[in-house]
Amino acid sequence: MLARPPLSDLSYIAARPRSELIAALRHRAARLDPSLRILAQDLLAADTTIDLVAVDASGRLILVMVGNVDEDLALLTRALAQRAWVAPRVRDWLQLAPALGLRLDAPVKLSLLAPSFRPETLAAAGVLGAEVVELSTYRWVQTSVGVGVLIEGLDAPRIGRHPGSVYPEQGDTGPQNPAPRVSPAPSPILTPLDPAEHPGARATPPGLLEPRRRESAARFRTGLSEEDLNLTAKETREFE
Amino acid sequence: MPSDLADVLHYFLPEVGEPGALDAAARRKRSDRRDPQEPKRIASLPLVAIPIGDQDVVRAAFAWNLAVETARLGGRAAVVAPASDDTSSLWPGHGVEPMGADVILTPAANLAALYRDALDVAVDRALDADDGGIVFVRVPPLWLRNPESGNSLLRWTLLFTSSDNRDLLETYGLAKLLCRPGSRASRLGVTIHGARRIEEAETAFHRLASCATRYLGRELTSYGLLVDDLHVYRAIVAQRPIGLVNPQSAAARSLRDVAELVLEDARKTAVV
């Protein structure tokens, strides 16, 4: 997806077609968590489609849904409806495709992505809990090597506790709002940024291109990690 | 003792006569390896440790069903597992003890305590185990990170794996963990599940065995393969033994064969 270009060459760009975003998510999911398997795309569920259906290493079903700007609250509502539709059907899916390795006792999890999340969405997600829903923001970026999607998972403490949005609304500079992880705080509306008018947009904090790796990415079905098993690169390659 | 899958491929052939029965050649082969002497009274049933994650319903079902099949073959069998609220869904409900194969939950919080409790069960069940038996012990994989105190429990371990690369890597990693310096692991058994073709299962086992030999200097023992089909998952959901729900299915027959292999080795291993 994205190599590691010089940070000074990065700038935000307008959103690309949704199909490109979904393709980027599939690619990114495989890189972040090799044990995550994408089972379906655009699955017709409760009245609308689920963007991606995946299963993690422990056999838990994950529904990935993407929202556009200002759709975060509706996205959460729609996702909960989809989750309610899917949950009683997992048993049937397991009958139809036992090789999927789905766990019947694991609650279906939601993974939602949007350019930003407003405070009430964060609060609602906080009430549901991390076991039910995880939130991530996405931004299209331009670098010297090409265009890509920057995805950042929201830490659990930021969901439901802080009243501020991850990206403060224009004019909102209250002290209770946490500083965004990306500096300076971009407008939630993605537009090409003119460096002359937005020089700050090129100043990016370290680690921007390395999204936070979820701890579960390297864990096996048993809960042990590759580190626990002390696997060498050579041993790992034997099973690729 | 089976050392590769060639010993168990027969069950994919059409069966003639009693369902689940081995063909004559395979039976002779097995009987030739039996100890010709009459078995002495055993003091303790062998323990077979099976690493099973807290939410791994499928492997837990395999372990329980192996215990049931062992009992159907005439051996005494039980499953011992640490009790935990998080793992209550792994096992059938209280009172479900087909063929006398029950699940015993212990308050053990580490390998040493689990070993002591499992040994108690093994000694108790040996009293009337005229035809041998096995105590399968569910080991929380996270406890394997510090195995020193419960090494004796891990002398004989059975690992279930599919032919999926990630599963194979994990299984190899478990074998490596079990073979660390100071380990008492003397027998590492592997059963392949979910294979769609014999060749797939063969390849999977040989990949594992090859790596274990080259990197760990250890030999793996094949305990056959389990055929996953719809009956397996229906039985899991219904919490009923596969061999009783649908004994004619390929899944039940393969389970029986694996149980026979394990029981055969158990009879040679029992403490007298």
C-alpha cells in the first residue's frame, strides 16, 4: 500500500471512489493481521449491504462498515442493525461453511470507519464497549510514491470519555477537547490542500504512516503470540 | 506405534462389514505390534495433554468426543479441565456422560495443580480399567509459557491442527514450546482435522514433522486425521457425541480410528 516516504511529502487529498477505499481496506487488513480472513464483500443483510465480513484468528465474526463525512452517527446505527441481523445467522453460516471456523459463542464485532466521529457517536460507542465496536478514522493521502489511505484506530479511552471529537469542529478550541493525533487538525471535509494556504498540513507527527497495530494482530487461536512461541523468521517461512 | 498417515488411510476406502471397522490387513498390522503378554493391572491411566484455547469450541469438542470414543472401544476415559467462567461453554452440560466419559472441572490455577488433579482422576479410573483407558487433560495454552512446574503433565501431548498454514505454524510453535530445554515432553502427537483430501492431510503432517525434525530434533507421532463435515458441527452445537449422533458418518469413523490409535498407545504406556 504505502511505502515509507519522507513525511514532508505527505498531504491530504479529496476522497477517492468508495470501491478504491474498500479495496484498500482489504489490503490493509491482510497486512495488519494476517490471520484476519475476509469472507465477503458487499453482503446484503438487513436492507443494506455490509462492506466487508471477516473472521479473526479466534473465529470471531467482524463486520466492517465504512461511512462518509458526517455519516458517523448513522453508520453506528446501521451497523448495530446489521449486527442484530447477523448474530442469529452465524449458526446457519457455520452449517453451510464449517471450514470458516466461526465461533458460536463469540459476539459479532463491528469495525467502523469514517473520516471523523462526533462526540455523541464516540459516547454511544463507549457505552457499547470495545468488545462490540471499534472505531477508526480514514484519510486519503498523497505521497511521493502515490495515493493511499491512512487509517487510525481510536484508542478505547478516547471513545466515550472525552467529549471532544477526534477532529475538533471548526472554531472549537475548548480545553476539554483532546488534541487530535494528526496535527494540525484538518477539516473533516476532505479537500486538496494548497501548501501555500495550509503549510501546517505538511507537518506530520512521527509514526503517522504506521497505524497503531492492534495487539491481537500477531496472536493465534490459542491466544499465544508469535513471541510466546519464539518462532524464528526461518521457521515462519516454512508455513507460508 | 503409528509414525505417519499411511497407517490410517484405510478408513477412506469403502468399508465392508461393520461400520468403522478396520480392514483385515490393518488389524493384523496393529495386533502384531501389541505386547504379547497379558496386560498387568494398571495403577494409573495415561494422561494426554491437549492445549485448548479458552474459546476453542471445536478442539474442546474433539477432545470430549475422543473420550467418548475411547469409552465405546472399551477403555475408561475422562476429560479433566480447569474450571473457569470463561470456558463454561467449552463442555457439555452437567450430567452429560455418554458411555461414562465425563468432564471433570478442577479449581486448578496452574500446571502443577492441574497435573495433581488429573493424576488423581487417572489413578481413580484405573481401578476398574480392565481394558486400559485415557485421561485427556485440557491445558490452557497460556499456561505453557511457564511449564516448569507442571512438566510431568506434558509428557504426552496431542495437538489438533487443520492444514491451514497459520494453524500449522501455531502447531509447530506449540511443539517448539513443549520441547524447550528441561521439558519432559516425550511424545508429541498430531491429528489433522478439516482435511478435504487425504493428500492434504498427508502433506500437512509431513510439513510439520519435517520442521520438527530439522529445527527441534524431535519426531512427531501421527494420530490420524479427523474429517470435518456437517455432522461434526451439528454435534458440537447439540453437545452430543458425534459417534452416537451419526455413527455411520465419515466424521464418526475417523474419530473412532483416531481414538483407537491413541488408546493403543495408552495401553502400552499405562503405569503398572
